[in-house]
Amino acid sequence: MNETEILFTEILNCDRFYLYENRELILKKDRSSLLAAILKRRMYGQPIQYILGKTEFMGLEFKLTPYVFIPRQETEILVETALNYLKRIKNKEIRILDLGTGSGCIGISLAKFFPQAEIDATDISDEALKVAKENAILNNVEIDFIRADLFNSDCLRFKRYRLIVSNPPYIATKEIDTLASEIKYEPRIALDGGKDGLDFYRRIIKDASDYLEEDSFLIMEMGFNQRPAIEAIFNGLKDIEVIKIVKDYNNIERVIVAKKVKNG
Ligand code: GLN
């Protein structure tokens, strides 16, 4: 839905279809004051998803607070790519790790559409984990949420996964302030990927094989034009290699799939 549709389906408590079937509606007084209040916040640049406190991702509802990054449509490509690889795995016991889960959108969607998997999700932010837990309940799935800076938690020691997914912060620090003004409402730790935007890829790629079974996958979202630099990080490693790049709807290379080839 576009922003106007999001706004009016919320105000009128109806679906998108209803809006187009009823093109001339008179708003009751309480509805029009609600609309005015929302528009006022929107005019100051607050993203509609934070004003309404929710969004849709993979057709599911997610509660949001300003402590979590707003799920983006591009990230659905990461989830769909992950689901494609999961379907090919014969083994019944499938464990998945979602690193930096934020609102929980990736891990929760995987749990919903691939219910046979056992899923762990980490985040460094307690506030984010609180939102993610509420979203797991809202969507009726079970996930183990772990507070961790990427893999750094005792809970993850000796664990091995068939799939690790992540949409890490990937914007270069000095670029953040040049982006759309809405971005400043999102948590900086969810955006800031360090000097060149690649800090989290370096850390994730360096450690991923320690947490992957053989023949298992690491699937990550990437920012605009980051593919060559991220691939170069993999080039230095012998037990994990890039096997696929998936483009988004704007033809931008968006998702990178790597495979652990053998136990190093
Ligand atoms: N994994 C979450 C998402 O895709 C959070 C991403 C982030 O905070 N960088 O929405």
C-alpha cells in the first residue's frame, strides 16, 4: 500500500478495496481529528509507520516503536531468497539464526512461512528485542530471542545453523546525515555501518563459518553498490564462498548468498 492508502485504511478501519469502492466518504468528527493529528506529525517528517506504530511486511503485521528500524520492501527479497534455499534442504532439523533482528521481521516471517525450522534471533538492543518478542506473539510464532552483539553471546557458543540471515546496518557514517530527513527518526545503530558502511559484513563474514554446518548458507542484504566490496571480504576465506546475488525491484544487487563448503 502507498502512504495515503495506509493512512486512510487506518483512519477508516477498512481495507484498501473499500477505499476505491467508496471514493466519497464523509469523515466523522473523531476520525477527522485523528487524521489532523496524524498529518501534523507526518508534516514534521515522522515516518507514518512510527506514527501508526505498525507496518506490514511479507503480508504480516509488525508492531513498531522508534527503537526499531522500519522493515523495507527490499528485505522481503532477502526472506524470499532464504525460503527458496530452505525448501531445498532435505534434513528435517533446520536451525536458523537471524542476526540483528530489529523488529523481528526477518526471523518471524521465516518462522511463519517455514514453520518446521527452529529460529534464534539476536539483537544488541534490549528495546528492539522487546518489540521483536511482541511481534513473535502477535504473529503466533516461537523464536528464541538472545541479546547479543552479532555472535557474541554464550547462548550461541557451540551452536550450528543451516542458515544465517541478516540485514545489518550498512550505511557509511558520514552518509547518514545526507539521507532523507525521515531517516533521522530511525535508530542510528540500525543504520550506521561504520566508516565505509561495511563493518558488520566484515564481522559477520569472519565468524559465520564457526556457526554454520557444512553445506549451509549465509544470506545477507546489501546496500547500493556494495556487492564488489562485500565479495572481496569473502575472497580471503576458503571455507565459505559467494554462490548467488539477487537483485531487487529496482535492479539493484540487494541480496548476497554464500555457502559454507567444508568444515575448515
Ligand atoms: N533485521 C531488521 C530488518 O531487516 C533490522 C535491520 C537493521 O536494524 N539494520 O528490518
